[in-house]
Amino acid sequence: MKIFIYLPNWLGDAIMAAGAINALIKKFPNAKITFYGSFIACEIYKNLGEIIVEKKGERLKQIKNLKQEFDLGISFKASISSKVLLFMLKAKKKFYFNANKSDNTHQVLKYFNLLKELNLDDNLNTQIPYKKLKTRKLLGIAAGAKYGAAKCYEPSYFAQIASTFKDHKIILFGTKNESDICNIIEEELKKYSIKAINLCGKTDIKKLCLAVSSLDYLLANDSGIMHLGASYNVNVLAFFGPTNIYQTYPYCKNGKLFSLKLPCSPCAKRVCPLKHHKCMKDLTPEIVLKELR
């Protein structure tokens, strides 16, 4: 059995595909899998098979260079280009993901349902293929969101909530581009006499996975790191404003979602179109802490 999998671009979406991918491996344990996609998506699954990192200007050439014929060709990516590439692929059976934005089914289940006719085990294992470390008294903060500023909770709010976890060490996560927001939270925490471990821009995917897997709590926006925490069933406290709470909430037993569910939400915009960002600013630490109590 040979399987070709075109992964989603974004870290969070790639992680949410783990349930379907693990079910495929359970059904076809001896399958040889080729993963194709962005560098960050391929890094998640590189231990499970061959990886081919997508080169945007050479995608057709990359697919044509795959001389072998696959039994299954699967695209978890929904775009015209991915549909064309899947058409070009030599595969006996093909599955193309058609994103229905009006469907409030969770993305984890959408990916799984794409392969429904294969009769996969629906007792989903959504953990990505990096071993989970022992849980420690650590609280992580993932304050960035690559999609845009509208997804981001207030830095001072993160710090205030984190300061109430008196027996936890605090770790800040993010990319190099999110260093500013991590530095702001680091300074805010100092007001509570808390010295945080700032790992912003200092972790590769493997180190990020290992660090997040050891957390007791994770405070996060709707982001890739939030989905990473959910994959390891960390106690995820997720703050949602402009995104759909039904499609991308932390898919785990220990996830808790906070949202004001304002009439203007979910707008799905990168920047607040009304210029007030109330979906996040009015979701105060007092509201969150009251719910936690």
C-alpha cells in the first residue's frame, strides 16, 4: 500500500489532520506514506514516512517526478492548485478536501470524514508523532497568531491570568516575528514579580513539541500552538474572538474555550474591521478567572 498525503500549509491545520492520518496508519500499518507540503507541516510528520517539501514554483515538476503510482492520493489542502496537483498525481483512488466554511463540524472531524469510505476506526487518536513528555508544573503562553492581529488576546491579560498560577513556572512561546508581544508579556509578568522563560523564536518544531507536551496549562489564542497543546491533551485555555468557535476549538478533553460570542463574531478578518477589537478587549481576566473558579 502506497499513500500520498498533501498536507495543509498551516501548523494548526496540519496538527488537526493527525486524527485522520493516525486512523489511516492504524488501518494500513504497513503502508509506505509520502508526505507533501510546507516545511512546517512536513516537520510534524517526518518520522512517519518520506517527506517532500513543497516548492511553490516547482510543484508541477515535483508531482511529475513522482514516478510511482499510489494506491491512495489524499489532499487535506483545499485550493485550486492542490486540486490540479492531485489530478496530476498517479493514484488509483483520490480524495480531495473541499472546505465548507458554513459547516460547523470541527476541522479534525472534517479531515477524518474526507476518508469515510475507507471505514477507518472513528476512535480518534489526535496526538502528533512526537512523544509526550511527563507533565510538569509549567504554564505556557502562546500569545501570537500568524493569521493576524485580530486573533490576539491582550498581552496584559495573559500576564494577569498567568500570575494567578502561583506554583507554576511560566514559558513564553512564539516565532521570531512574535518576539515583541512575548517581550511585552515578559515585562508585564515582572510587575507580579514573575520571571518567565522566554522561548520566543528559540525552538524548532521538535523542541516546541517536546516543550508543549510537558505543560500542565497552556494559555493561547486560536493558533498552531493551541492545537499542538490540544494534540497532547494539555489543559488548554483558549481565547477566541474573530474565528469560528465550532470549527477550531481545542479538540481535547482538557480544553476550555473563552469567547464573548459577540454579534460581529466570527468575522474571520485579520484585523478588526470595526476598529474596536471588543471580542478580545472585553474578554477581561476577571471574566476568565471567574469561569475558572
